[in-house]
Amino acid sequence: KVSGSGKEMGQAYVNFARNCMDQIRSKVTDELWILNFFE
């Protein structure tokens, strides 16, 4: 039971980290696009 809940926590953390990375990546991409646009 404990290992099962730990597995769920791990999965939730992976999803959370993945969402954060996607947001950071899209934000960086937007900033790079803006910088290139204004050069």
C-alpha cells in the first residue's frame, strides 16, 4: 500500500515537472523568437 501511494506521488511529480518544463520551454522559445524578430 505504501509503495503504491509512493508510485502515485512519483507519477504526479513527473507530470508536474513535465508541465513546468513545457511552460519554461515555450516561454524561452517565445523570448528567443521576440529577440530574433527585433534584431
